[in-house]
Amino acid sequence: MEKTKGFVLTSIKYGDTSAILQVYTQDFALVSLMLRGVYGGKNKRFKSINYPFTEIEFSFKPQQKSSLIIPSNLQVSNSFFEMHQHPIKAIMLQFIAEVVHQCLKQDEKNLDLYEFLEEQIQIFNNKKEHFAEFHLNLFLNLTSYFGFFPNQENFDFPYFDLIEGRFTQQNKSPYLLSAQETEDWKNLMQSEFTEESKNQFNKNSRQRLTEILLDYLRIHLDGFREPKSLLILKEILSA
């Protein structure tokens, strides 16, 4: 038997009583779990598993790794209860999980990425305020694990080219940030999401940076699509 832990990213009902979970694991990258008999009755245990970024532990037979895994000894290792009970954080997590899921690829284990997500989710769970920019920092830092973190050369140049991933003095690219957008982009690159960090952007800048980051991911990741939960997040960010 293999044993690992991972973050639940998506959950889809399968048939009348079963569910398929997409889980990003510490040891086997992205896997699909089949949970049988979880719908119907009073299955409180499944309700606790069914939240985005709940961290679970489970065992499975090695030959199942390339197909739907039927886990055994499944248990929650970290429910991150605080953030799942928070109405705004819960919506943000749904959006973040959708984006992270699109970034990940099957069979590409990355322990550094897993530990980064684990650390950042824990901070997000603990913060009581100043968490509105969590997704901005997370998405930007995700790019470093996939090889296209913004080039920091010529940091004083006035524009940023999303296609080239670098700062420039030219203003001819179809995916060029304006001078103000570039200034916000620079501030984001220099920021960190920590227990002590505070929000630094107004709601309009947060919304625009969200759109810019999604454009940046779409340009550099094959098959990346606009998240379905984006509209809901925009309503939250504009409040």
C-alpha cells in the first residue's frame, strides 16, 4: 500500500451516492479519488472533506495510481476549519482551487510547491483581517514553480510585457501593462503574504491585478481557461 497526503481541489458528484475528488498530493502530484456512498444519509465525515484545500491522508494500492483511486484509511489531517466557515474566505478558496487545479499537471511531483501551498494556506486560515490580496500573492508566486516568474531585470522600466515576462521601455506589445498597472505589478512583486502583512491595494487595483494575473497564466499555460468562479470573486472584491 502507498500512503500520502494531499489537498482537495475539486469534488464532483458521481452517480447517486459517489463523488470523484481531484487531489493534489505530496508524493504523486494530481490524482483522482473515488469515494463511494458519500451522498445520502447523514455523512458528516464527507462534508468535512468536501471543502477546497482540506488536507487529507489516505492509502491506496500502487496499481491504482494511473486510474481512479479508491482510497482506504482516509482521514482529514487538517480541516482548516476557520477559513471554510468564513463567507468571504470560502468563496476565495473556491476560486483559488479552480485556478491551482488548472495550473497543475498529472505526474509532475513538486515537493517545494506542495510545501509552499501548505504554508500559505495555513497563514490564510489564521489571518483574521488583511487577507483580500492572498490570491494575488499566491498566483504570482505559483509562476516561479512553472518557470515563468516575471523577469526582474530592468525593474525601473515603465512597462511590463505579459508575453515576454519582462519590463520594457517599449509600448508596442498587445499585452503591455500601462504605467499605473506596471507600478501595481512591481508593488505586488515586492510584497509578501505573511501573518503580519496588510492589504496595500484598493479594490479597483485588486480587481485589475486579478485580471492581469489570469491573463499572464493563460498566456504561459496551455489550456488555461477563465475560472467559472471569477464573477463571484469580483462581487466579493468590489464590496
